[in-house]
Amino acid sequence: QKVKEESVEFLIPSYACQRRTSLDNHNTNFTDALSHLAENAELNNEDGRAVAFRRAAAVLKALPVKVTSITQLRGLPCLGEHSQRVIKDVIENGVSSEVESTIHSERFKALKLLTGIFGVGAKTADRWFKEGIQNLTQLANSGHDLNRAQQAGLEHYYDLNQPVTKAEAEAIGDIVKKAVLDVLPGSEIILTGGFRRGKITGHDVDFLITHPDEGKEVGLVSKVVSWLTARGLLLYQKNTRNSYLESEDGPAQPPSNMDRFERCFSIFKLEKKEIPNRNWRAVRVDLVVSPISQFAFAVLGWTGSKLFERELRRWAGQVKSMSLSSHALYDNKQCKYLRATSEEEIFTHLGLEFIPPSERNA
Ligand code: DGT
Ligand code: MG
């Protein structure tokens, strides 16, 4: 599990949560190619394949050097035959013919466009594509009944496909903070997701909210939403209640990405004086509320990246016989929950070196 650069050797452990992955990627030519194939597999509902490509890309993201020869890859983990073939193609030809034909196919282009609509997943997009719908005009003219999320997604399609900047995320953070502190003084609000990992743009803005007195946070999302709605700041919102019960959901639940926090998927109407005629833009915002006792797990679970999270859960299950979620960590051998009040403690429970958010960009 080493890569050679002249006489230097780098150790690359096989789980992404065992290694540091900064935003400084020396191998974008390969990781972009592999990410396209992963995306295509996700659009085809081939999850196993998608994860294999994501893991391969993540290994290359973690390398401290630019790969220029296939021999440098000898001994690296997670590089299956297919991924190696793609890498070899890129080294020799500058591009991978498989990737090129995939991303220029009618199907990929249409599915990507359709899943770019907020509220539209791979299955829906595939159904529409099979009916001959390949663009937004065809969808609008198809007579399909769109749900509320999809209607909002279509209406704000352009805005929601423009990257959100750090400055915009911070401006929304100021509003969210004001709202939350107004309805529940003493609350804590943190920016999670990609921005916590140091990204300078994102596809949405993720906030996690808690209160130091356990129980005070119950019902907070709907109060915050009312506050925002009263001021005309939301273009769309959908709340879900907290449905997590430790006794029922903890150890028995299979490791899953979905959590059960009180949560609001929303589209913010962000004031932007510089946009002519309308003076605002639409931005996707997720508000998640966690009880303080689960906060460390929630912060870890909502910081990402998605692959890093997935690898943490896989490590917990396969190596430590533990079940990790955004709510808790359960030790299947000792048959008990392992408590934590910080991310550092959770890494310690898992027997992992602490990886700071900026190094979780797997
Ligand atoms: P972005 O927004 O595209 O710049 O990138 P991220 O990394 O912010 O990705 P995003 O916003 O989809 O999700 C943020 C993190 O939160 C991601 O690592 C996975 C996690 N996450 C997203 N949705 C859920 C969920 O329903 N449950 C749990 N537990 N985690 C989620
Ligand atoms: Mg995000």
C-alpha cells in the first residue's frame, strides 16, 4: 500500500477514514474521470459499482504527488481492474474513451439534467427518460404532476445549479443565527457539510443546531421556519420531525445514511442587491436540529464528505463491530452505547487517529 515517487514512499491505508484527504488534489485528471463513472453508476442505480469508483478516486485524492505512470499505483488499495484501466487510458491518451462516451451519451446528459432538479432522484429521472423526456421544456409539457419539491426545483432550476459561495453561506448563517437565537436563546448553530471542510463553494448550505439543555431543542425547526416564513425568506420548506428513539433505532438499525433528526429541507430567498431586476437568488439550505447528547455524532455525520462518512461506518462495522450513525455509536461486543461529547472522542472510540474536517475531503 505504497506509492513511489523517486525514493519516497507513501503509506495509503485502505479505509478513507484512516487517512488525510485535503482539498489539494494532485490527480484531478484521474479523479474527475472516475467520479464521472461513479456518477453514471449512481444514475443507473448501481450502488456497488458507484462506491468502487468513489473509493478508487478517493485513494488518488489522498496521494501527495501527481501520478504519471501506472507503476506508481502498484500496491495501492481500492484500485480495481476497471479503475486501473481508466487510469491507464488517461495516462496514455489524456482522456478515458469510456468516460468520454459515457458523459456524451444522451442518457447521461438527460439524467444529469433531470436529477439537477431539486426533488428528482435517479429513479424518477430514469422513468421520465424512458418516456422520452430529455430536457426541462419536455418535462414541463409532459403533463406530469410534479410534487411540491419538484415544482420548486423546476422554478428555481438555474439558481439551484449555480454554486453557493462561502460568502453566501455566511450571509445565510447570519440570518439563521438570528432566527434561532430569537426563538430559542442559548442555542448553538454550526455550519457543517462541505463548508466546514473548507470548500469555497457548495451545492447547498448545511446547518446543525442544538441547545445545551437537552429537550429544549424539541420543536425548534418549526419555530425557526415560522420566523423565516413571516419575513418572506423561504421559497420552499419541508419539515420532518425527529423520529429517533435509541431503544428502537440504535443497534438494531442497519448502518444507514439517512438520519432521523428534526430537519428542514428548504430553499432560501437570499437578498443579492447586485442581481438586476429581482435582487435575490435561491439557495438550498438544510437545517438539522440535534439533542445535545447526540450533537458530536451529528456534527461528525453532517460534516462529510459522503465517502468519508460511508467509510467511517464501514470501519466501525467491519473492523470494530460497532454501529455508527449520526445519532450514536453502539458497541456490538460490549452491547452498549459509547458516549461522546466531541468528534475527537468518537475517533478514539473507533480506534482511529483524529482527522480534522479539512482533511475529510475523500
Ligand atoms: P456540497 O453541499 O455538494 O458542497 O457537499 P457536502 O459535502 O456539503 O454534501 P451534502 O450537502 O450533500 O451533505 C453534507 C453531509 O451531510 C454529507 O457528508 C452527508 C451528510 N448527509 C446528507 N444528507 C444526510 C442525511 O439525510 N442523513 C445523514 N446522516 N447525513 C446526511
Ligand atoms: Mg452541503
